[in-house]
Amino acid sequence: MDHPPPYAIVLDDHPLVGRGMAQYLGTVLPALEVAVATQWRDVPLLSAQRGCPRLLVADVWLTEGPCLDALVAWRRGCVDTPWLAVSGDDDPSVIERVRAAGALGFVPKKAAPETFGAALRAVLAGRPWFEPAPGADARGSVPHQWTIAPRELGLTPRQGEILALVLRGLPNKRIASQLDISESTVKEHVTGILERLGVRSRVEAITLLRGRRLELS
């Protein structure tokens, strides 16, 4: 019985970028055929038609939104497929999120082609590769808003409500009025929230959660 030739999938919703990565991947790993997907639904479709790919290179944020949850679910059926995450987002939390979602590597789109090639080889060999964005900082960069639930921060639902208002810049008095609780109760919750987040002030909390949108149930 003939086995299908090994192939890789490149997922990027910008066709020119996706084709560019695919062409470069082909020069680095000529033994692999490369299929380009421009939307998430193409990935499981290709997998159903051709079997699990030898490698997946995926932009973690598509026009349709972040694809991390979909990637986690997809990899349950392709457990032997390593995936290399790429992103134009400079926020350091992106690396944390893709690693937690099972990526074996991460390369920022600002990286040199040689870095991309080295990451491809490392991931295919089973070695992790997580490359921070060169010169990444907050200047001129507008990060994507990743959603995070209060429980992921170790907070109670009530603390999540209060934190959401703190992130909007509301003082304790206005938070107490909006939630119909006493100002002293708000102060106690804020103290607990800061301790749980490991920060000393509201400003530090806002900085810590930059690029994350609190999602209340």
C-alpha cells in the first residue's frame, strides 16, 4: 500500500506571507511538500484528505480570531505533528500562550529568514525553539487582546468583577457604587487581587495585564 508523501502545512491568513513562508520552508526542507492554508478550517480538511502533516507552521492570530483552542483540539488527532507558532504580535505573553497550547516553537515575524530556518529544523528534530521578537517593546505596537478568565488568575468571580473595573481606571468609591458594596469591601478585594497577581499597585496590575481582556462569565 502506497503511503502519501510527507508534507507540511503553513497557516497564515495573508496569502503573500503564507506563500513566502512556504517557499522558504521548501528551500530549507526540500523533501517536504508544502500546503498553504489561509483559514483555520483548511487545516483539518487537509489532514482528513492527506493524513496528519509532518509539520504545521501556524500564525496564532487569524482574521477570524485566535486559533489556539482549535489547534489544541486538532492536535489530539495529530499528536505526533509538531507545530511552530509565528506571530507579528510583540507581546511577550504570546510566547507563554503558544507554549501552554502545545507549540514546540515560536518565531516572531520580525525574525530573519535564517532564524526561521533554524527553528524549522529544531522543531522537526523534536527540540523546542522559542524566539522573542528582536527589540520587542511596547512602542508603536498594538497587541491583540487575548481573553483571560478570572479563574486563570486565581481570582474569584467577585474579584474578577472588581479587577475589570480597576483596569478601567475606576477608584474604589465608584467601584463600590457600581457593585452596590461598601468601599471597605472593595479595598479588601483590591488588596487580595494585587497579592494574587504578585504586584504592588493598580498601575503594575494594568501593566501586567496589558494585551489581555478580562472575560467575565
